[in-house]
Amino acid sequence: MSAPDESIPSMPTPDIIMDFGRLQRCGIEEAVFCEFKRSEQIEHILSLAKEKQHRLLLTRLTPEKFVQLSESWIRQLEYNPTAHCAVFGDNVSLAAPTRIGIISGGSSDASVCEEIKTTLNFHGIGCDLHQDIGVAGLWRLQERLPVLRHYAIIIAVAGMEAALPTVISGLVNAPIIAVPTSVGYGIASGGHVALNACLASCAGGVMTMNIDNGYGAAVAAIRIYKQIVG
Amino acid sequence: MSAPDESIPSMPTPDIIMDFGRLQRCGIEEAVFCEFKRSEQIEHILSLAKEKQHRLLLTRLTPEKFVQLSESWIRQLEYNPTAHCAVFGDNVSLAAPTRIGIISGGSSDASVCEEIKTTLNFHGIGCDLHQDIGVAGLWRLQERLPVLRHYAIIIAVAGMEAALPTVISGLVNAPIIAVPTSVGYGIASGGHVALNACLASCAGGVMTMNIDNGYGAAVAAIRIYKQIVG
Amino acid sequence: MSAPDESIPSMPTPDIIMDFGRLQRCGIEEAVFCEFKRSEQIEHILSLAKEKQHRLLLTRLTPEKFVQLSESWIRQLEYNPTAHCAVFGDNVSLAAPTRIGIISGGSSDASVCEEIKTTLNFHGIGCDLHQDIGVAGLWRLQERLPVLRHYAIIIAVAGMEAALPTVISGLVNAPIIAVPTSVGYGIASGGHVALNACLASCAGGVMTMNIDNGYGAAVAAIRIYKQIVG
Amino acid sequence: MSAPDESIPSMPTPDIIMDFGRLQRCGIEEAVFCEFKRSEQIEHILSLAKEKQHRLLLTRLTPEKFVQLSESWIRQLEYNPTAHCAVFGDNVSLAAPTRIGIISGGSSDASVCEEIKTTLNFHGIGCDLHQDIGVAGLWRLQERLPVLRHYAIIIAVAGMEAALPTVISGLVNAPIIAVPTSVGYGIASGGHVALNACLASCAGGVMTMNIDNGYGAAVAAIRIYKQIVG
Amino acid sequence: MSAPDESIPSMPTPDIIMDFGRLQRCGIEEAVFCEFKRSEQIEHILSLAKEKQHRLLLTRLTPEKFVQLSESWIRQLEYNPTAHCAVFGDNVSLAAPTRIGIISGGSSDASVCEEIKTTLNFHGIGCDLHQDIGVAGLWRLQERLPVLRHYAIIIAVAGMEAALPTVISGLVNAPIIAVPTSVGYGIASGGHVALNACLASCAGGVMTMNIDNGYGAAVAAIRIYKQIVG
Amino acid sequence: MSAPDESIPSMPTPDIIMDFGRLQRCGIEEAVFCEFKRSEQIEHILSLAKEKQHRLLLTRLTPEKFVQLSESWIRQLEYNPTAHCAVFGDNVSLAAPTRIGIISGGSSDASVCEEIKTTLNFHGIGCDLHQDIGVAGLWRLQERLPVLRHYAIIIAVAGMEAALPTVISGLVNAPIIAVPTSVGYGIASGGHVALNACLASCAGGVMTMNIDNGYGAAVAAIRIYKQIVG
Amino acid sequence: MSAPDESIPSMPTPDIIMDFGRLQRCGIEEAVFCEFKRSEQIEHILSLAKEKQHRLLLTRLTPEKFVQLSESWIRQLEYNPTAHCAVFGDNVSLAAPTRIGIISGGSSDASVCEEIKTTLNFHGIGCDLHQDIGVAGLWRLQERLPVLRHYAIIIAVAGMEAALPTVISGLVNAPIIAVPTSVGYGIASGGHVALNACLASCAGGVMTMNIDNGYGAAVAAIRIYKQIVG
Amino acid sequence: MSAPDESIPSMPTPDIIMDFGRLQRCGIEEAVFCEFKRSEQIEHILSLAKEKQHRLLLTRLTPEKFVQLSESWIRQLEYNPTAHCAVFGDNVSLAAPTRIGIISGGSSDASVCEEIKTTLNFHGIGCDLHQDIGVAGLWRLQERLPVLRHYAIIIAVAGMEAALPTVISGLVNAPIIAVPTSVGYGIASGGHVALNACLASCAGGVMTMNIDNGYGAAVAAIRIYKQIVG
């Protein structure tokens, strides 16, 4: 939907219940999924966070929607245009050493990889990115194997036929979180083939997220990470 | 397919490559998925395991198929008819304390729950079962919450509309592995609605397995467990 | 389709049969579904209503399409931009007490909630809105339970995995009308997962409407309401 | 799955939580969905009900499965082979007058109609059946209209292209609960076309149940009925 | 795709084989389906027709695409903006009496109805339009029945749940050609529910076209018509 | 479902409304679709027909179901085991000349072809069968073309990728009724690919029936035939 | 469908057109797809072949159906029960050297592999089988690479998530024909995930066959082979 | 996505691994699939190619995206706007004689045909195009048959119901690579019907590519071609 022009009636902001207590209850910070929200709703939520002095992660905030926010809010946000994420509030330092590796099949998957990284970093957790190492050119994956074998958690991001999670699962011991992406065309359009291939993996123990759900993969990894590091 | 009658020509056993080195490489024991294998193939694999003195887990072995095995093999297997699993070789003692909880929506999901438990136990890992606590009667889940909050990993098994993983995910900190089951009819027939509901969960971090994939959920849990306990 | 520019030939308005006798026959006022109608068709229908001195409810009238109507019509309509609804004619007073409660999973479902409210109010029936109380944060729903238990009819609006109708159905006695919404992405894109989860609900008696069909849910509630209040 | 032969190992009965308090909480009696349960599970549940002196409704109990129950249980059940339902415990008398009408498209839908009737009667609520009045022969429906217009609730059962709920909805004021059935072949196989046609109905206010979900339709009707009769 | 701007390289016109001999072979005039063709391709085809002095019917030519044609061609075409059709060449007079009736469920189906009418008229065959007589308000259809019973062929156009072809088929003797339309939302989005309902019709002998295929329905009717009138 | 054994409780026959007046109203004789009916229901219908001295066509009556009828009824029926059809009552002589041609892609489509033929013959209308002339061996179709061009109506029966209706439609003038069949495997399993290929045909005017709906194709042909022969 | 019992009426054999000239026209021998044919039809075809002294390949002939053929025909056929294929007529010697390699993901794919081999051998063309080398255990594939790189054509057979064709395609130069199999469960049931993964392969040039279509893969390979060897 | 306006933050280019060694390993030049890449990514890749002095094929580069590249790059690329392809680097001369024929069903398939041709030519391999010879007008195909029978490889491109690959496969000996296209509407929208019809082809040996995958078809043809010409 294009930006509403001036003559369109302004809409009242419906009541929104922010869950700023979630960190205490679940160990996960409050995040706002912006895809189905209008600018006014996002700005209203930011006001609430500012008032309560809470940090906030905004996901699925496209560059087009970001620039529609008021100048004042744009200045107060740290925006990652590849990740389609913005952070309100201070950055936190990352715990060492890095225990999470993110691998991806192609450079078109970059947006999902960055959403995962931004979400992890927002929670003070570091990660390494290994992009564009899909199995159609197996040597790219094999070169990285010695490094990949050291991670405690691996998040495998892939579109098209998404063979990457299956192949990596047979090569390492770590838990594998698969994130199928919507990169694909024809029969693979929208990411459903990638999703199904992850679910059907003959390699034992691949765990799958919804298509393009980088945020969810990061939260899943954080839950595991917190059990590991205590 | 009913059992082939005597006059049907017997089939030669194709070459099978057993991966008895998997334990060393991946930390997971060799298992045999029996659903698409004939009795002769299963017996051939058992012979190989016996010869190499390897333990073996047989999954998706229905009671009907189990009783078609030769008397000799039936005697050497420990069979769990609800789990549709059989174990060849000695049991191993379970590590304490129990860190994994399995919860299920209804008593019709018992087969998948037992497959998970059998697989975990085969690897020397204990677990608790909390069955029939689906969200249509929320009090059943709420009663168990104090216990559920102590597990390091929760595996949530549910058919029909599979709301259980979403609800539990908002109530505990542990990583949640969702296993949709094929329990359902009409639009929910085959378990696709349950699968999709798990993937679409608005609760952050639910990780999903293929429909009825109890074995895979157990392997995923083992990978996480080994990172936690070192 | 973008607005046709001036040089595009104007189209003759096809014959339209307005059913202004429906109130007598079915107890439901005439409403106009605007999504597949052009501005000229909508204005033509308004003229007919004005001529016959009939009230009219316009649904699925986006802000973009609303502002394309002629200035004269815009002034004569009461427009709710969140509901995408406009009312032509006088408001009617609402019957007391309020017997219908509308609950929704997230603030992104606001448009459907408002369409339901507008339709009910147009027929002189009041309702309460309880938004953003989805089951991923169960405490939000539980806080409202004492109030929710007093309604004669509950309309539950939810997207994503739509667990809300199932959970509420186990907690109250009232009939539950579920309205799945198109809020979702990946596998949940378009609202099909929400729809199927409502239909597959293991909680007895959930009745389901088409995706985003707030108007239909209101009409169903009116039919029930009229049986209750006589 | 055919009945297990004698040599198949017997399975332990998993823990089952009966919800005999549901009548107090929700106004609906406990019912047991038998489709995915084995004979032993059903007999175990019956024992619990007998012990607690509770009435019980068994649904989706096919004649094949019914005759596999022990002779003793068969004698204690009142079985309706068309409805695939059995009642344990005393019948209750039906409240007058009859307020619920069930209509169906064809004689092949009889099983679903009878499941609805059995469920309503089990709760002490009467209903009338008007079967085989599908819209391909519209005169059959029109003949019944004077009667149909007197019901407070109408449940419309139809397979194939399921036009019946749409047509009846335009002819009466009562709330319409649509139950699509799995009667159909080719593109209509399994009842998905019937389901979708009910959901897509252009007639306002049709409420839809899952395919063949006669039990759910009856529970929905009971919830409405209790609001009407107080 | 928006109109290419000036700086986009122009594309060579690929070889196109016009089938101007089709009238002799099949009794159907040459028509051009414009939806997947660029303006240059359409103009090239018009040039070929002009050169050969052949009449031409252009279908699926949206107002947006029509105004992109050169001024010269626009002047030589008779354009019907509702039908999205244009005619090149002289009109032919219509044979009497009218033997074909077109009925539609709602005014949103007007575009398909007009495509059918334009195609029939282009071949010198008349027809009557009866729009907005869907079965949710059955009285509208019943009023027209005496007229509808006189047609030799009926084309029934309907979106949403498309019950119209089923109902009319039980009321008249003529062959029924059903044209499902893409008018619908949610589960009915794109017209698939309408299509499937036509195919699954329990009324004997309904023949179905692809979604929105008004042109094809007209050609089918012409084939039948020519057999009837000799 | 296998035949119920003796100990299964017998079911009461629900009320069935036979439409013996259909011949007068629609020109089509009463037929009984047996697929979803039990033996008792079929025998009950036969009794009604015998009582009223009406002819009856039984379709979708498999050999397995046919032999379950009582000896007495089996003797009174003329059964075509390939067509899965039985006729009760006298045969009628066929009108000359033959105006309808049935063509099929492969010998596996024989059942549908025979259902069409039996239905036409039951109504006193003759037809010719041209089987096994699919387009993968185009010479088979081309050899028959001179004959095929003389029919007033062609019914094209095909499974798999169902290219036959498209190819024949470009070679003759007659109306084409396409009947996709369930002959196919893998992606073509159940006949959905054949159905969709018929609907998507780029050849103008192909009219499509539901999968395996030979009866419906015959009824459609009869409606056209009656318009042609007056 | 179980074997028809004796009392079921025998069915006349419809006309079958055998294409014994296909070898001359297309280089491919006549083959008979038995899945949808009854025993009588198969025996009739064998009689025709014997009469014309033609060799014949029977595919999709299950052991259950094979033993239903008359004793006389069983003796004259060479049957491969894993391949579900039978050969009528003399074997031909295989051309050297072997240019075609068949690889498969798991031992459950053996039936499809053997169908390919039988078809190739029937045409006098040899091949090597490398089974059970799926990518979940990548070392199995890598061990075979030096051999696999020498084939002129590789046929890759895989079920589940079917990553094998993608991985092999990046490692060799030969054309790759992918055959997805129906081995899979849950979301992968029926082989659709495997099919889609092959089609969506990000590795350039993978060519895909229908699910389980071993015969078709062999014919495709023969067409390529004949171009290579002249 | 429309072109980002000036005020949108620029995005850093993620690491891209170009596989310039692929020609040596697989015989296929490096190509870049541009559909999911932004202008900056494409320009970055071009810079790498220029630096390494490598030729490069850009596919799925729409005219809209092409003109967004910087003037400097536009001048250095040879762009084919119908094929949506651009070539960086020198052309190579084509090997004689031409062994590959491309045939297509309609002129709307031109884009895919040109992508195939551009890819083949980029690798120094010639081909002939025979467009608009679909089977609805069979004479067009038959006229070309004498020429088509001389190709060593045929690539058949078709949308809608895609009967062309099936028909051509029965008329020539060469291997057939089918490329379904997204040309179609209603049920055929997106090309899925065309895809499935190719896969389900009853003609032996048709090999299928993903929808619109002209590049992949060319690579498959090159792999076969290199085996033929050595």
C-alpha cells in the first residue's frame, strides 16, 4: 500500500498493550513486528517505550516505511537497512566468546541473516556470518567446516531447494535451526519449497522456522544459548 | 499393503550402507526408519548390526510389521508397541537429573510421545511425559506449570489446531521443540493444520519438526542437551 | 489497480438491483461490499439509497477509494478509516445492556474488529472491544476473563496461528464466532493458517467465518442476538 | 488399520485425563472422540465414567470398531450405527418445544445429521431432521420453508458444492450453522470444496464448522440455545 | 508492470503467426488475448489485420493498456471499457431471435458478462444479460425464470461460492455453461472456490470454464449455437 | 470400507426423496449415485422405483458393491461392469443417426467412456466410442479425424496431462466436452493435473466436467442434443 | 482394491491399440503401464505381442497383480519383483562401455532404481547402480565421486527433501536427470516435496521427472544416449 | 518494489563469493541471477568480473532494473530486453552446425525463449527459434516437423495447458527439455498447470524444468550437447 496522501482521514490509534515485563518473564526483550502496522502505530509504541525508558527492537521495518517516520524518531533510531530492523535505546556489549554461527545459501538471503544478527546483538549475544556457501558449490561449505564445527548453535538460512540445512546437519554436532527464505521463483516462489525441504530433511534433528522468520530463529537460539551458558 | 502371500516371488535385498560410525561423527546412534522397508531388509540390517556388535534403534515399526519378523529376531528385540519402536542391544542407564519434558495435547498423540521417549532413553537420556494437557482445557496445563518451568528443554506434541506450543512458549524460558501430529480430520486431516500452526506461532522461538517426527525431535533435543551438559 | 487517469474512457454503470426490502425479510439492513466496485458504481448506489431515503452501510471502502468519491458524497458519509466502513444516513441509538464482546489477538487485527463494531452499531447493537490479548502472553487474556464471562456472544478475531478462539472457547459458555485475519507472513500469509486453525479447533463449538470477514461475523452475531433478545 | 491379530503385543494404556467437570464449567457434557483411539483406550475411559457414575457420549465410533469392544460394554451402550455414536448412561427427556432444525442436501449426508441429533438429544435438546432437500431440486427446499422459518437455529449439512447454506440463509432469519460433509468425488473429494463454499458464502452470516464435524455443530447450537432459553 | 519509461530499450517484435484462416476451419474469428502482450505486439498484430483486411477482436485489453496504444489505433478501434475488449473492423448485424441468456450473481461480475456479450456480438450472435440475480436473494432469480426458460443456451457467471449455476441447472432444460469469476476474498480469493463449486455441482450437466474466461464461454456457446441453428 | 460382518448392527434407512418427476421438468431421467450409499439404501430406492414403475439408472456401482445386493435385485438389473452402471427397467431404442462421438486418450479411461455411453443409451441416444487415441501417438487421432469431424458433439476423455481435448478442439467445429480422469500417478495422482489442463486449454471453447464425471458429461451432451434435434 | 471374487461379472476387454511401430518411429520399444489395467487387459496385450512376435516391457506390475496372471503367462515372463517390471521376449545383450550411472539417496528408493535399470537393459543399454548415498552422510557420495565423474549421463533418485540431485549437479559435468520418489511422510508424503526440491534446484541444469517415474527417466536417458553414441 | 527514493539509507554490500572457477569445474560460465539482487549488488559483481577480466551473463534483469544501473555499466553491457539478459565481455562465435531447436506455444513465451537463446549463445552454441506453434492450431507444428526432426536436442517452451512437449515428444527422437512458462490466468495463473502437465506427460521421456527457467534449460542442453559433440 502506498503512503496515504494528505487528504485521507487520519486514523485513531487503537489501544496497544506493550509487554515490557517480558524480559523478566521469558528472558526475551520486547520487539515490535512492523509489517502490518502503520507509521502512527509505530510512533505511538516508540513513545510508550521512551516514556517507560525501555529499549525496543523494531523488525520488518522496510526502508520505505522507515523514512515515513517523523524526523525526530528517525534520529533516535539506529537503523539497519539490510536487516529491515531498527533499535531504540543503547547498544549492549556482546558476551564472549561467539557461540552462534549463521550460514546462508546465497547473497540474496542477506536480509534474513542480518535480522538474526541484529536480534542476537540486541540481546547482547554475538554471532558470525558465513554467507553465500550453498551446496550447489559444495567446496564453499567444505572450506568453512573447521570453523563451523566449533559453534554451539548453527542457524542455516536458505531459499530455493534449501539443501543447506540437511547437508550441514550431517557434518556437525551442534543443534541446527533452519530458516527457509522466500528467495525463489516458479514452484519455489514465496519460499514454500524451501520450508518443506527443511521439514522433510532426512538428516536427523533439523529444527525449522517459518519462512523468512529470522527474528524467531534468533529468539530460539537465545533460549538455547541461555541454557548452555546458564 | 497386506502381507505378500507365499506365492509372490521373493525379492533380492539391495545393498545397504549402514552408518555405524555416526556416533563418533555426530553423537547420534544409528537408527533405522522401517516404514518403507520390507521385513527382509529389516532383518538384513539387524544381521549387520549383530555382526558388528552394534546397538540399533528401529523406528516406525508397526505391530503388524513387527510380528512379520522371524521368531528369532522378535526374541532379540525389546519392542514398544505404542512407540512403534524396537531396540536391539543392551539398554543404557539414564543420566540424572531429568532435563527434558514432553507435553502433549491429547491421548491420541501417545504414539509420538513414546517414540520421543524411546529415542532419548536409547541415548541414555531421561525425560518426563505430561500427556493430555491441551489448551482447550487450560487448567490442565496451568496445574503443571510449576513443574514445566524446571525443564531445560520442552518438546510440545499436538495435533488438530496445535495451539499448545504457542501457549507454553509464552509461559516458560526453555527452548520449545514443537512436534505436530497427524491426529485430526477434515481440514486437519494428516496434520498439516497442526504443522502450519506451529510454524506460524506468534510466540517467539518455537522450533518445528515434520508431522509425527518424534525421532527427529528427540535427536534435536539430544543435540541441544549435549551442548548444555557438555 | 491505480486510479484511472482522465484519458481512460468512462464506463457505463451496469444495472444494479438494490435489496432495500431485506430488513423486512431478514432483519439485516442493506450493505454494499465496495472492494470490487468502482467509484461510479458506489456513487450510483448511494443515489438510489438517497432517492429511497434508505440508510446504507458501505464496507471494504479503503481510505484511497473513499477520497475518490465526489466531495458531495464524502460530506454526507460518516467514515471510519480503521474499519474501512462508511455509513450513509442517521445513526441509531444502541440497545442496552451490551451483550457482545469482541476480542482480538493483536493490534494488527484492529481493522477487522472495527468493521464488526461498525456493523453492529449500524444495526443499533452495542459491543465491547478487547484488543491485543493473544495467547502468547496468556496473562492478558486471563486478566479480562471475569468480564468476558458475562457476554452472551463472543467474537474472537485472530491472525497468525489463531489459537485465541480455541483457548477462549474452553473458558466461557457463550457461543464463539471466530474470525481469522490475513495478518501473517510466510506459511501464514493471507490468513489460511489462521482460518484452518479455527476450523480444526479441538475446543467444541467454535464457529468460523471467512478470512477478514468482520461484516459476516457481525451479521451472524445479529442473527443470534435477535433470537436471544426476542 | 485392520484389527490387530492375537500375536501382536498388547499396549499399555497411557494416562488419560477425563474432564468430568466440564458440564459445570462449560455446560457441555464430556464426550469421547473415538477415531484415533484403540479399543482398550475406549474401554478404559468407559470404566472411569462408570466408576464416577457419569454419562458419556462416544462419537466417531464406527460399527467395525464398536463390535470390537467387549460383549459386556456393548450391552451397556446404546449405539446409533448411522450416527457412529454410542451413549453410556441414561437418556434424558427432551425440552419442548423444538427450536433447532437440521437440513441436509442429500441422503448420503445422513451420518453427520444423526451425529448432530444424537449429541443434541444427549444434552436433552430436541431437533427436527429435514434430509435430502438440496438446491439442485429447489422445490424440495421451498416446500419446507414455512416450517423452516419457525426454528430459532438452523444447521445446514451439505457436501459436493454445498450451495444449501447460502440459499437457506437468504430465506430465513435464524442463525445458520453450516456443516460441510466429505460427500463428493474428484475435485470435491474429502469435502474441501463444500467447506470452502460455506466459508465463501455471499449470504451474510453463515457460520462454518470443520468437514463432517456434526458434534461441533451440535455443541455450537447448544451454546446458542442456552443463551436463548436462558 | 508499470508502463516502461522512455529510457528503457525498445524491444524487437518477435515473429507472430496470425491465424486468419481460423474462421474457415473452425467457424471462430481470430481473437487476440492481450494480457501478456506489450503495446508494440498488439499494434503489430493490428497492422497485419489491416493489411489483410480482417476483422479482429482484442480481449483482456485493460483501459490502462488501451490508452497506451497510438492515437491512430485508438481511433480505429471500438472499445468497451467494462468488457476490456476492442473490436477492429465493421460490426455485423445480429441474427434474430436471441437464443442465449447470460445470468450473473452480482454487479461485480459485469466485466466477464460484457466480455461474453462482446464476443458473441462480434460473431453476429445476440444475447440478453440478466445481472445481479445471485441465489443469496433467491426472489431475484425466481422473478426471471419465465424468461430464462426460453433460452437455448444459458451462461451462468458467478464468483464467491458460485451457487448460481447449480440452482439454475435444476430449473431449466437448456445446456448450462458456468463461468466462475475471480470476485471473492479470503478463501475465495482469485476465484478458485467458485471454480471448484461449479465443477462439483450436484446438478447434472453443468459445464465449466476457467476462472474469468468469458471469451472461452462465448466460443463454447457459439459452437453449440451453430449446431442448433445449422 | 470392507463389507460389514454379520454382527454389526443393521442401520435404519433414512428418508429418501426420489425425484421421479425430473423427466418432465428437466428432460433427464432419475439416476442414483451409489458411491456413498449402502446396499440397503440402494435396495430401498429400487423398491420405490419398482413400486412407481419407473426406470432407473444406477451409477458408481462397483462390481464389489453390485454383488452385495440381494440375488433378487441382481437378476432384475442389467449390469455393465466396466461402466460401473446398472439399468433397472426396459431398454429404449436409440435414435438415428449417431450425433455424439466419445474419444479417449488411453485404454485405462474405459470406465468413464462406458459410463457416458450407458447414460446416453439409457436416454435413447446413441454414440460412437473411439478409445486409446491419445496425442502422444498423434497418428492415431489423425486417422480418425474424417469421422470425428461429422459429430455434432464430441466428448473427450483423458487422464495424465490431458492434452487430447486441446488438440481435438483445434481440429473440429463441434462443441467439446472434456472429462478429465483420475488415471495418473505422482503429481497427476487423482486427476487434478488432467482437470486443470482441460480448464487451462488455450484452445477456445473447451467445456470441462469434474474428474471422472462421465454421467455429468452425458447429461450435458443430452441437454445440447435436445436443443439440436429439437 | 482386493482381487475380485469369482461371482463378480467378467468385463469385456475394450479395444486396445498397440503401438508396435514405435521402435521405428521413436527408437523406444513398446511398454505397458500396468497400474490402471486389469489382469484381463494385460493378458490381452501379451497375446497381441505374442501374435506379432514383439518383445514387451511391463511396468508398474506389483507382485500382487503379477501372481493374478494365468500360470501360462507367468512362466513366459521374466519378472523383477523389486522393479515391479516384467519382460516378455528375449533379453538383448548390453552395449559396452557403461555410460549411465544411477545414484539414490536411500535403500527405500530401490524400486525406482530397478525400474530404470530394467528399462535401460530391455533396450540393450547397461548402467551402474550406486544406492544409499544420500547427502545427510556426505562422505558416502564423496567416496564415489571419482567413479561418478566418468558417466555420460547421471540419473539421481531421491525422496524426502531430495537434496542429492542438487549436490551432485555441482560436482560433475554430465547431464543430471532427477527422479523424485514417493518415499517420505508428513509434509513429504507422496513425494511432492522431493519433486519440488528437484525443480527448484539452485544448481544449473537439473532436469526433473514425475514422482517415481523411473521408466520415463530411462526413456529420457535413452534419447540422450542415442544422440551421444550415434 | 519501486526504486528507493533518495532519502532511504544506502545499504552496505554483503560479501559475495563469485565462482569464476566454475567453467573449469563444470563447463558452465558464471551467471548472475538478478531478480532478488539490488542494483548495488549487481554493480559490485560486475566490478569483480571486470577486475578478474571474466565474462559474465546477467539473467532476470528487467528493463526497469537495467536502467537503474549507472550509465557507465549500461554502456559496457549488451542488453537483450526481451530476454531480460545482459552480457558483459566479448561475444564468442557460434559452433556449426546448429543442433538445438527451441519451440514455443505462443508469442507470449518470447521472453523465456530469448533467455535460452542468449544463454546458449553466451557459451558459443547456436540454436534455432520456432515460436508460436502451439497445438491448438496443430498445422503450425506439423509444417515445421521436417526441420524439427533434425535437431539433436529440442527445448519445448509452453504456458497455459502446455500440451506442446507431449505432442512433440511423440513425433521426434531427440531428447525433449520442457520449460513451462508463467503465461496463463485463473487456474493456470503462475504456470503451475503448465508445469504439472509437463511432468505428467504420457509421452515417454519429457524432462521438465522449473517455471520460466530458461537459463536452467539452456544449461541442461549444454551439458547434453557437450556429451554429444565431445
